[in-house]
Amino acid sequence: MSAVKKQRILFVGNFLVRHWGNGRTGIDMRLAAGAIRNEWEMLTFSERDVTRFLAPLGFMRNIGAKMMNSRLVKTARNWKPDFIFISHCDYVTNEALAEVRAACPGVRIVHINCDPVETEHCCAQIVRRMESCDAIFVTTAGDKLKEWTTGRNVVGFFPNPSDPSYEVEDNSAKTEFKWDLFFAGRPALADARRELLAKLRRRLDPAVRFGLFGMDEAPLVVGRAYEEAIAASKMGLSINRFEGWKWYASDRVTHLMANGVLTFQYDGNDMQHFFTGKETAYFHTPEELADRIGWFNCHDDERRRVASAGRTAYRRMFDARRVLKYMVETTLGEPHSEPYEWAAEIYR
């Protein structure tokens, strides 16, 4: 990976301190790890945790949020970052970001959003940051991104990043599992996964041991229990609340593919741009999905080959160091130091 100028990056996100080790590490932590592996200086600021800790009696969030914003400005003033990455931070105000700019001349502020852009809340978050941030990166591609350009910012796609500190398994090398098929998720309104799962279960070979967690079917697994369930699974479903959006996938695709779990995903999101059918298993209908699961469950050598190739491809292409370097170069308007497979989805 070619060398670029070292950066000081402040990551403002949800680092799950108050979950006391029972949270699921997400994109924020992986990008922070990528910064360290790039030998860049890195500092984290956990917006929701600081808000909660500063809130009088633990629940007066409006007071806690006001105090959190002042601490964020103080942190930036003291640490003087080159970049500030802000993820899903509803409590951080644009007024606080303006104070940060005044305290840190030349700082670049970037909003990252991994929610499906079909949701009203996701779009509202992005619109809120259009004028206050130098760049916006989302895990969806396509013409929708053009709506958020202002003539002063850059808007682009970024993939769900992977880091070997978090993706520690290689299930493609295993032959003994507790579960043949894994899926975990929280149900939501307008959730297409419910119907898909219902149809899949009616068609699925009864011999397939289906570890289904959440979705009103069974208790949801989180934290270490979630990691252990993935480690014990041969195959997994990367299915989303909304399908059909270019390159969109929730971060469960990272948890599955980068851990060597044979991953099934819908064929209508154009992920073929990144992965072939020799690296992941595509499906179009619930019936086709059930048939493909049954076939791979009986052909373990092929399951291992596809899962291994997918693991290698995902870790190489979507390495957190590489994803972070792309976002820094794009925000600065610098020529890309290497050919990023998704770089065509940048709008100014």
C-alpha cells in the first residue's frame, strides 16, 4: 500500500462504552483500526456515551448533549486534528462543528453514513450535514448521491470496511459447525427480510440447521455471543431491509465474508461489480436461495472454495486502511494513490 501523508484523525461516533463489552463493534472501530495500521494518529470521541455520562441523573439528554458539544469543541481545540470523521451523531450540532473549524483552521470534516438511504432518518442525517461537512460518504451508490452535493463538498460511496483485529475467523478452513446457516437481525418497519425468511423456511431442506436470531423469531445475539455464533456457522445470509440499491449492504456482509462464512446475497444490488459467483453465492428468489443453500450444504468442498476466495477478496479490497485512505484522498481532492474499484461513484 503506497505511502501518503500522515494524518491526525478524530473519530466521532458510537464506541459503545456504556454497553460494557456487550456491543457489536461497527464501522467506527474498524476505520479507527485502519488509521492505526496506516501509522496515522487517531483519537476517538464517543458521542452518545459522553452525552449520557454528562446528562444530569443520566437521563436529561438535552443538557448532556449541550455539554457533550462543548467537550467535543474542547477536544478538537486541544488535539488539533487534520480530519474529523463523524458518523451517526444526532447530538452533535452544526454550530459545534463551526466552532471546531474556528479553533482548528484547515481541518476537514467528513460525515459517514452506513444506513440504507431509503429511510427518512438516514436522508435527514445527510441533509443536515451537507453544508457543515467537506465530504459525505455513504454505503450506497447511484444517482441519489448527487442530491447531497452543494458545489463546495464531495459526496461518494464507501464500502463496509474490514480489519483483521475484528474479523478473526476463517470458517472456510473449518468442517465442523453448530449451524449450517446463520442470520441475525432486528425487525423494522417495511422490512423485506420478514417475507424472504418466511418463504425460505418453508422451502429450506429440514436437514439444514438454521441459526436464526432476532426478527421476532428468537432472542437476538449481541457482543461476544454474536461473534461466537458467526464462528460456529458454515453459511450466512447477507440480506437487507431494502434491496435493489446499487452496492448497498449492511455491515453484516463484512462479518460474514471477511470471516470466511459462505455468504448468500441478493443479485439485484450490483455487487457483481466486486465479487464473482466464485467468491459469494447470489440468489434472486427465495426458492433459488433455498435450493442453493441445500446444494452447498451437501457439497462442502465447493462451499470451502467459494468462502475462502470471498474472504480473501473482501479483506484485500475493503481493507479499512485502504477505505480510509480513499476517503482522505477524495476529501482533499488529491489524485488517488491506487485504483479503487468503487471510485467512479464520486460527485462534486
